[in-house]
Amino acid sequence: MARSPLTLAAAVTAAVPDAEVVGVRRLTAGGGGRFDAAVATLADGTELVARVANEESVDQEVAAEVVALRALTPGVRGMLPFLAPEYVGAAALNGGRVIVTTYVPGYLIDADELPRGEGAATSIGRALAALHALPPSVVRSAGLRERTPEQSRADVRRVIDAASRSGRLPVRLTVRWRDAADDDRLWAFEPSVCLGGTQATSFLFTDDERGAPAVSGLLDWHGLSIDDPAVDLRWVASAPDATKDIFGAYVDAAHRAPDAALRVRARLHAELEFARWLVHGLEAHRTDVVDDAAALLESLAEGVRDDVLLADIDDEGRTDIDDALTVLANVPKAQNAPAVDTSMQTDAFDPDDLALAPDSSWGDESRARAASAAHETQPIDRSELAGIATGDADRLGRRHGADDETDAIPVADESRQSPGEVPDRSSRAAFQRWMSSSSE
């Protein structure tokens, strides 16, 4: 059952002692409802995000993110050239648990709209290099996962074997991936602190002094670990115009020895997401997902017909596999397949409010659209805020004074929201949403 923004605002008052909520608006990415989320504005202007999971598996993901965010001490955050949410507190709500974090402002750019050249692409590369340069103690002190290159390699082999046993994996891909898993050159990398798989939707942007988009915040911290840095770059093949510049900026800013196999390993991880999607369908006994994944794998196999993955280890240029992955956006759903919402993406920032259209410019218009939702309010009854049980709340760095003259809390106009029914998506869209969740 979806929780209203008012209910989540009430949870903020329970999670943050002395906080006075004076405004609230819904926060959504228009996905399949994995989270209910809202942004609450406090009397001093501070904005906080309240999120509650709608599924047990997602609740575990939120719990992992809390651990990760708590591991980011002020000293660690000072090493990053962007913002990350800060954990503020939690409260019980109808058998669930509301997690409250600070709000990170910014807008999103879809992967296929990332432009080449200096700007968003190079800023992403530098941001990931800074993340991967964090000291391993950040992860180890929090007791988070750490994998060696050999463990990463073993995981790849397990995925290949599981997909191959299904009989739905094309032979061409089986041979291609097993050759890669057996090639020692790919697995001689130095593990680093990473997020276990970022997406284009993990990056928030603001305009810099030149009016160009620059990474201002990073979301999706639930997979914080020590692992293969190429995992955080696997999505880059879906940004065809920006791929070269993202990798170039990353390599230039990296504080580690050059990794000649980085791009090849990133492409391998990207291809294996199709196999993971297949394995997920098999384990969940979802024939629609299995058929969906099988169609994607067939298209991928055809796209890499003339591509030799391992030949590109020392090649800094763009390869055919980047095109093979991007053309999957045009793969149609299998006929007679049942319509199903396979959304697994997290609620974050509404693309309708924050993402730039293809003909938009990086100027005042984009910033105004990103901020517009905060000013569309209507009064509501304060009595609706009662009855929320207090959880293990952490205090903010400062107390929020009460304003006795405030009689109502404005709430964002929900008429702007899209209808509850999520339209049927293409196979590629379903897979993109799968990739937006942790697949490890």
C-alpha cells in the first residue's frame, strides 16, 4: 500500500527530534513502486528525504545503504568532489521502517543523451576515479563486502555456467564469455572501493560556472564494497556518444596503475547482466522474464558476431560491442508475451521534473524545472501527522526550533503525478530497470 507524502512527513518528525516539517512533496522516479519516498522541508529550510520499502528484499537494500552512508565519515566525504546523502534517522511505520537522509539536489541525464566532450561525460569519469581512490579502510571498518580478483572471476564463471545450463544461452556467447573468464590478462586488476554497479541514474548534475553539467551528487550506495572497478563502468556502453570521454577522464584522474583490460572487463560485466537477468527469471520461475532475457541474448549474440572481445584489451578506441549493446534499445518484446511490470528501479528523482529533454539547454530553464516541485503547495490539516511510532532516531547536527504561528503544512500538488498504471515497457527498458538494482 502506497504511503502518502504526509505520512512520510510525519515519520520525519518521529525520526528527527525537534524537527518541524513545513512542507512536503512526493519523490519518485516513476518506477514500479519499490519505494515510497518524499522530500520534507523543515522550518530552517533543510530538506530531508524519507523512504520506506514496499518489498522485503528492497528493505534489505535500504538497510545496506544505511550502513554504507554511515561509513562515509566527514573525512571521507571531504575526499569526494561530490555530495552523498547523509543518514539522519529512522522511524517505524505500519510494520515497515522509514529511513531519513539528507536531500541531494540536482538533475538527471539519461545515458543515451550524455553528450561527448568536456562536461557531463568527463565529470562522470573524474567522479568515479575519486570514488575508486577512497582508502579500503572505509569499507573494511564498516564490515562491508570485499572480493579479490579471483573471487570476481569465480562469480563470472558461476553466472556463465548457470545461464548455459538453461539451454537458452547462445553458444557464441558461451564461448566468448568462457574465453574471457579463462584469460588471465583480464583478472590482474587492483580491487578498489566501488558501488558495485552504478547507473546513469546514480549521478546528479548541476551547472558549473561555464553552464556545463558537472556531477554534484552520487546516489545508490547500497552496494558499497571492495571489488572490480570495472563493475561501476559496465553501464557506460549504453552512453554511446560519451563512452570514450568517460573512460578517458577516468584513466587520466585515476590514482592507480593503468588497467589495460578495464574497458574489456566493463563490457564483459555489461553483457553478463543479460545472463543474470536470465538466471533471475529461472530462479523466480518467471517464464516471461526468461523469454525476455533469451530474446536479448539472441540479439546480443548477433551483434557480436564479428567482434573479438579479447582483441580489444590494448585498444583505446571504440569497438563494435559498444554498438551491439546500444542497438538492444530497439529489441521488441516477444509476441504474445504477457504484459508484466518488471520494474526494479529505485525511487529517486522524477525524470519528468529533472531529466533534460533532447532539445533542452543547460541553463536557467533546466534549473527552474528541477526546483519547481518545491513551490507547488497547498495547505493540509496538521492532525494528519499524528500517530507515528518513533524508531531509533539520530539527531541532526543542529536543533530545529518550533514555530507556534504555523498552522498548516503545505504539500506538493499531486495532480502533476502520472497515473498509477505503469505502461508496458520494451524489453530493453525492463532490463535497464533490472540493472538499476543490485545484482550481486
